[in-house]
Amino acid sequence: MSTIKNSDLHMHSTASDGNYTPKDLMGKCKEAGLEIVALTDHDTVQGIEAAIEAGQALGLAVIPGIELSTKIHGKSVHILGYGIDYTNIDLKSFLAAQQEYRSERLDEMIAKLSRIGIELHRQQVLKHVDGGSIGRPHVAKAMIDAGYVSSVSEAFDEFLAEGKPGFVEKQKEMTVKEAIDFIHKYNGVAIVAHPDYYGLDEEIESWVIEWGLDGIEAFHRDHNRSAVERYSSLAHSIEGRSGRRLLLTGGSDFHDEEYGRVPEPLGVTRLENRYAEALLERIEESGS
């Protein structure tokens, strides 16, 4: 398997909260010299078909993916699903219901912001949504347009982050187990995203043994060398105790060039192809 770093298994398009259409995002992947990529929009698969079509034309291997929002012990945990049957009618119906919850949440956020003097209308937010998942970054962009803040990070820090005056808890979120089961139901592979965010390392083993989690996103733009080593070691230890082979994945979590704790262009955070190839093998096994 190749040790060349030309893979990125975590990125977002305008189908959720990214700034590039799936087609344009694939163009950027090609320009960056990537070879194996995955589109992992939040709680939607609407961009996958366009991404695969564009990727094929450019000679990219595009893995269909999704990033599901879950809650455990009151904490938000994201679970990545790779190789899911994104054309399945039942899957699309379920995700459409999730989008309706997001729409209702938007109304609540607008109402809460209004109480502190920030007046936004739905259409000001929805113009930033390309028919997919509505999220807080879209509200932040509307706030920038209206002159209330100068950046998305300022909007989150002052108004939209948990505990801030415009924050609204997501309703009817999946549990971690439900997300893993959902991904497996549709022939996908379930990976915990950027685990360094959560402080739940001691629980990951039980997610593997009891719920069938397939792997860990050890490589992420916000994971330093220590975190990468920690999650690689954790996966190895769990393998020894459980007898299950775990996948290690990674990616840039790219939304646009200004996104992230430390903004960076697409192609800076890269994954060795061998990890992507191992994921592709597991996807083939899960669908057989």
C-alpha cells in the first residue's frame, strides 16, 4: 500500500456548511494533487452524486460519506460514515427529517438573536444554504452580511457557540450507537471524527466492542503529533483486546480557506494513501 500522502477523507461542500459546490471542491482537490477523497457533509448526502461525477471526470477516487451529529453524556460527538448507500430511499427520507429539525432550529436561533438586538430574516440565512443542511455557519455568514460581526469565528465566539446567547441545542440528535447502527444499516463504515475534541478517549473502546465502531480519525488538521500518536496507539490497544481490526483515517475537515482554528488551503493536511486504500477495502467488504 502506498505511503504517498495524496488522500483527504474529510471535507465539506455547499451541501452543508462548506463554501464550494461539490463540483468546484473536486476541482480544488485535483489542483491540490489529491487522488482519493471523501465528501462528508453534515447530515446530508445531497452533494455526493455531483462530487462523484466531477471526480470521475478529473480522475479522482471519490468515496461517498457523511458526518452525523450525535450526543453522548451531553457532549456533541461526530461520527463519519463512509461508503454508505447514498441512493437509498429510506436513508434519504430519514435525512430529510433531520433537515426539517435544522430548519426549526434556525427559527429558534433567529428569535434568540432578535432578543439581543440582532435582527435577521430566514432568507438572509438561506441564501447561504445550497439546498442542504442548515447550520450555524450559515447564520454567521448572514450576520457578517448584516454588519453585526466581521468573521465567522467572531459570530461563534460571541453569539453562536454553546452557552452564547444565540445558541440553540439540536433536538432529536442521534446517540453515538444510533449513528453507528445507521451507517451500518446502509452498508457503510463508521469512524469517530476528530476524537481529540471530546475528551472521551476512555469510552472509545466500548464503542468498538459494544456498538461496532470501525475506526478512529487519528489524523486531523487539529490533531498535533501527540494526538496522532495517542489515537494510533489507542487503536492498536483496542485491536489487541477486542480482536477487531480498526481503521485509521484522517483529513483536512476543509470548508474553505478561512475555516478552522488555524485556517489553511486544501491540500495542506494530507493522509497517506494506504489508509484510504484500507478504507476502500473495508467498504468493499461491508457491501459484499
